[in-house]
Amino acid sequence: MPTGKVAVFTTSGVPFDIVELPTPEVEPGGLLVKNTHAVICGSDLHGWRGDGDEPIPPIRKLTGHEFTGVVHSLGNGVETDSLRRPLQEGDRIAFPFFNPCNRCYWCIRGEHHACPHRGRWRTLEQHPYCDAGNADYYYLPQGHYVFKVPEELPTDAVPPVNCALSQVLFGLERAKMDFGDTVVIQGAGGLGVFATAIASEKGASKIIVIDGQQPRLDLAVECGATDTISMVEYPTPQSRVERVKELTHGVGADVVVEVVGVAAATLEGLDMVRVNGKFIDIGNIGGGSIEFPAVKVISNQTQWFGTVHYNPWIIEAALQFLVRTMDRMPVTNVVSHKFPLEKINEAFEFAEWHGREGGTTANRVALTM
Ligand SMILES: [Zn+2]
Ligand SMILES: [Zn+2]
């Protein structure tokens, strides 16, 4: 088997290390991916910065989860993708970056997103190492899910499919957003803009997008936002909540999607949900805390959907969504800057600076392998 370069992450503030490691033997039912593109996701930056309340324990591991590649080698018995379409070496593929076990309490109920054994986050002491995107290779073990990328899609469009796009699509599906719903999207980064486009495709009557950066709000409008709330114009949580109430005739939103990644956004978003409405909480995985009287969600009868990961069918639905909407919305031109894997430290610095300067989902930073 080939060896490949991997970028090793230790903890925030410590530069990535590039090392060469062996790839695993491809077992029957397995698939070795030659990674081609990995996009730097907001959640990668949270870890790199060290945004959580607790310091990250210094364990050497691989990172990168928003990525794509081509088939390098197929294990015995693997001849098709998960929809039984023939698969060959060199085919472009999309796949979840976690592996549901298919034999547990959650998996047998079809709740792959909640499988407690789905993680692939090992340390460098545990073989096989090919378990992340910021590396030359990725290993899909037996029982994996994999989908051929439609020919129409540019490869640059594919990395966000297994993270940002599938995540918000699953969130909205899981909460059963209805045709005609009023939807608030908190945050117009990668996830927020995709959530806007999906809510629009699903027939939302109003899509109110909140962000502090005008270029992001402009992009959200191109993806179907009917109203925007600039955090410059509405600088306090209370003013934004009031604006949402105004725009929804005093009712509040049917669905609020939190994709900010700051704990305070959850507190604010909960106040925007109408009585008996839905709150889809996705962004706050950084570990920040909030405190509020429990009665806030009880008397409001809020349906609160904490959401991490998705079920495998979402990947195919996301790919088809891109094919269907790419001519109408800027959903596929998502990468503006590319760095080779060896320059990962520069790439993270650049992504950080770029984000602060008003970077949008249309000009994200990708690593190429
Ligand atoms: Zn991500
Ligand atoms: Zn399972």
C-alpha cells in the first residue's frame, strides 16, 4: 500500500506537522480514497483557535472533515457505490466523514447520525491513520457509505457536501420544516448560506438571515433570503429579536436555525422561535456555556433539535440539490483560494484573516492533495 502525507494537529497555537505515514491494507468491503480537496470549515477554525471553555488536550491526531477525493483502490466485494452504481478506480466520490456501525441500538432504528460508535477520531498511536481530510488518503472501512459525484458538478463544489451542506439539510429535514414556514438563519457562513438555499427550495415563505458581514448577507440574498438583519444595524440581541418579531407580525419564526458557533447565539435564537416552533441548534459545538431559566423553553413549548451529523441518504440528496440549483444560486462556486497540503499552516492563517475580512462561503480556502 502507498504511504501518504498527513497534517498532524496537536492543540491550538501549535503549528501542524507534516509527516508521512503508511495507508492501511484495504480489507474486503473497504475502500481507500485518494483525497483531492479539503476545505477549511468554521469548526476546524474553532479547534485551531481554541474557542471552547476548556483547553484542547495535546493529543497528536489528524483533522479535516469537509473533503472529497477519488477511488484509489476497492476492497474485495466493493464494485458499486451505496446506490449500486458501478464504481471504478479514479471515480470522484462523496462520503460521510464518520462511519455508523450498522449494528447498534441507534443504527437498527435508522438513526445513523446518533450511532455512538460512528466516530473515527483516533490518535496517531492508533492504526489505521487515514481517518481525516487533511491528508493524502482516507480509509472507508467495511460497511461504509459512498456516493458517486454527478458529472455536472465541479470538484471544488464537493468538499462541503459531507459537512456544511449535509448538516443543514439533515437539520431541516429532521425538524420537518414545512412549505410556507417562516425561517430564521442565524449566521451566514458556509452552513447558513446553504441553509438559506435549502429553505428556499423547500418553500419557506420568509427567510430571515442574520450576520455581521455584508458580503455574507448579500450572498444569502442570492440564495433566497427574503430579509436580512445586519448585526451592525441591529447590534444587540434584543434588537435582533424585536426585528424578527416585526418581520413575522409579532408571532416569531416557525423555524430558527443556529449556525453561528457562539453559545450566546443559542440564547438569542431561542427568543426568536414562535410558541410551539422549532429551534435547530447546529453551530455551537465549541463547548461554550449558556444559562437561562428552564421555563423559557417550557412555556414557549420550543421543539429543540440539537443536531450533529446526518443519515447517509442525505449525501445523495445534497449532491442532487447542487445539480438542480447550481444554475440559479451560487452554491457550487465555494472555493476561491487553494493551498497545497504542505502549506496548511499558511492556509489556516489565511482562512482566519480572510474570515474576519468578510470571507463568505463563496470564497473559502481549500487544501489540495
Ligand atoms: Zn465542517
Ligand atoms: Zn451504530
